[in-house]
Amino acid sequence: MHGTPKYPPDFEHFDYVNPDAPRTGTLSLAARQGGYDSLNPFIFKGQAAEGWRLVFESLTKRAQDEPFSLYGLLAEEVEMDPARKWIRFRLREGARFADGEPVKVSDLIWSWETLRDKGRPNHRLYYREVLRTEVDGRDVTFRFRSGDNLELPLLMALMPVLPAHWFEANGFEKTTLDPIPGSGPYRVDRVEQGRRIEYVRREDYWGRDLPVNRGDHNFERIHYEFFRDGTAGFEALKGGMYDVHFEDDPGRWEQAYDFPAMRDGRLTRLTLPMKRPAGMRGFVMNSRRAPFDDIRVRRALNLAFDFDWANENLFFNAYRRNESYYQNSDLMADGPPSDTERALLEPFAETLPDGTLGPAVLPPATPGPKAVRANLKAALGLFGEAGWNIGEGRKLRDATGTAMRFEILLFDPGDEALSLHFARTLERLGIDVSVRSIDPAQYERRRQSFEFDLIINHWYQSLSPGSEQWYYWGKAQADNPGSRNYAGVRLDAVDAMIGHMTAATTRSELQSATRSLDRILRAGRYVVPLYWQPEQRMIVAKGLTAPAVSPIYGPVLTTWWWDR
């Protein structure tokens, strides 16, 4: 995306793999979702099974030890216009789908047209920016409507190439539990809807010896086990049902790992430093709905959250406070804006949230009872300015006498204690708050259709944020079901900063634009920031071995192997 790729044209393998790793055995994993009802991840309908990226491929593969660099996979050669108004791919000969059919140029064109017109919202957003295609033998050129978004050529390079013949025979816009033949290293072998899915490595996989694949795909089989919630998943780990567990519960890390499999060494702890951006995790307020459409109410709710109490009493002081949407990176805003950032922001000065042009907004500090009381008093003042005052029954009421009440919607029982802590504090202010947990499928439907008051969400970020930010914060996505603009952000300044991000030609330009966006979002108080962890905590089965080098984006489990 910016600068020169790390690896030369004749590189043999990525640095974060072991090219001589054994290629045998089964890897069992716990899915991050509670179930699935489809094997088609490219449409809005249904909940696709985890692991689908093992089956499908794109023209290029992303290196996990660079901010954003791509290397040839289905594409044998890539040529890009220096102004990035077009990109040309030469399709590699010999690539085949799992049913034996060759990957053809027509599959590439069909994939673009279909995902542009019928795919998920992010695909439609990106691929409609292609003005036309040109085909010359195995060469396909994508020409863009403008050269404003310098990331578009890379997004086309990451577009999945789908089997047109299969979808034309079976339909694209419907959910299915029939395995779809991708060109990737694995195929679906066994389906137990909502409970388990098994992938088996293709012995006829065409791309095994490519430099981007050496040292990868080291397991003959990969299973995903699906559990109702985190508690059920943890009990399954104790019983040996899967091999890798990412532990994000500090209490469990401190107190729950004294069981036989840990004592006898069948499972062991592994701690890795957090190298990638932590992103933003927080209580998301749906600003499409009253009273969250009033920034004074959002500011007051931010003042009401006591992070330090929660960190000490619920999380063993394991966390740090989330301050930025690009936490733990060189992209987060800090202190007053630089001259470059101010130049980007000042054209929108009249519509920017208060505080955007000052020092970067930080969450309210809660070091002790005195600070908490001061915050709650300030919160009541803001509620009063917004027309909400203590009235009958010691409830916070508007001018009509209607009490403020809302719901915190969850799907993970592990978030209940934190949400109840927040609700108890809000009750002290006279607000009726209910905490409701529903099943993951129902939760996802409500989240995608924006049918909630507050949810907990984590926006993950890369070291090269770009077009996906439209999907997270763009004005046009605020009312587009399925987008990740859960907060309902609708600011021209936000759209402008994302435009600067995607037009950045240097790392420095990207930093200035991203920090400016960070300032706007933080000043808008769309979330109550929660926390991040400076290390990644894992439980792994005995004999499961990682490469010597850990990439910046975290462990790539398919590059691990069984040493036994």
C-alpha cells in the first residue's frame, strides 16, 4: 500500500513460517460464534460457518508481517498503474477448484459482477468503483471510476474468486449447507449444522509449492467446534475437545486453570505480546435512537462508567483503558492536533463535535470514589442540559415526564457482569437499564438491522486502515443494514477523513488522516470505551508448535504444526 514490499520477487517463503514443518495431524478449534446455518459467506443472509477462508482464495495473499502488502496467489503477475487508476492481473495457469474445474478468467469476471450486485454490503461498496474490465487472454484489467481511492487496486487483489459454474447451477443468493468447491487448500468434508464443521486438506491442491504457501496448511484436517457460549466452550477445553483457546477472561486466567489437563501438561499457557492495533471495544450507543442522538446524553453516559472499579474487581487489573479507535499503533491521536491534522479538520470546524480541535479526548478518569462522585455530578448536569432531570420516583425524566430507560443487548454471558456493573451505576442516576442476553443468531440479526439501544462491540483495526472505514463510520452506511456503522455516525467530516486515508500516498499522510478521524470519533462520544490487553493469552495442547517468528497481526494457526 505504501512504500516497498518487504519480500523480493524471488522470495522462498514468509519469515513467520517453518518451511520444513511436518504436515500431518488434525487441529481442533473452538468457533468464535455460537452456530451456523450456511456455507455461503458471500451474502447477507444466514450465519456462515467459521473457517470458510480455508476453502476460497483471492488473486493475492496478504503478508502478516507487513502493514499491507500482497503477493501473487491465483495471480501469477500483477501490474499496477502508478496513479492507481487501474490494475492488471495475469491469472495463473493450473489453478483448479476442488471439483477439478479449472479457475478461469470468466470466474474472475463473474465473481466481480456478482459480488458487486448481490454480495455483502462491503463488497458492493468496493466493487462498484470499477468502471470497466478488459480481458486479453489470461490478463484481466480493472479500470476505476476515479483515482481518488488508492487502496482500490489492493481491494480488487483480495477479491475472492468464486466457481461461477457451481453458483450458476445452484444459485448465489440463498443459504446452503452443500459444500461449495473453492480453489483453496481445504474443502468441507463434514457438516453438523450449528455444532461442528470439518475441513480436509486437498491432496490435489494446485498452490502447495507457491512461496506464499510454503510452511502453511500444515494440518491434514481442521475442525471447528461450536458452543452455546464461552462457559460451555471452556468446559469442552477442559475435556480435551479442542487444541487452542484464546483466553480473554482475566478472572478465568488467574483462577480457573487448575484442572487435570493443565496439571499433567496436556495443556499449557502461552503469552504473546500484542503487536497489532487493539482497535476499539466499547458500549456502542445507537445514535439513530433517542436519547442517544443527543451528544450531551452520550457524554453523560461516558462519565457514568467506572472503569477502574471494573478492572480491579472483575478483571484482576489485567486491562488498560481504551482511549483510541486505533489503540496500540502509530495511528492513534495524542495531545493537540498537529498542523497537518488541523488543516484537514478546520474546513469542518462548524460541524465538528466539541473538543475535536483540542487535545485528543480521553475517557473520564475514575481513580477513586471522589472522582466517581464528581463524574456522576457532571453527568447529571449534562442530562439536565439535554432536558432530563430527576423527577417522580427519583427517576430521570424528560419534560413530558417520560422516564429514561434502555436495554444493553448481549449474546456472550461473559459480558453480563460488566454490563450489570454499568447498569447499577446508571440506576443511581435514576435511569432504568435492563441487561438482556439472547442467542447469537438472534443477536446478529438485531445488530445487523440496528435494532438495539446499547451493545458491546469491538472494531478491529489493521496497521493500514482504509476503505473498510467507510463500512465502519461512513455516512452512507449509517442506514445500510449489514454495515458495521453500528453507532449511526453521520458526519461529513468523517467521510472526508476517510477519503484522505484512502488517498494517502505516504505513511505520513495516512497517519495524519487517521489521527484526524480518531479525534472526531472520540469527540463524538459514540461509545463508552472499555479496555484492551497488552498481551495475547492462549492455552495450547502439548506438542502444538509455533514458528520462531510471530507476525505483527498475531498467530497464524495454519502455520503451526504437531511436534509429536
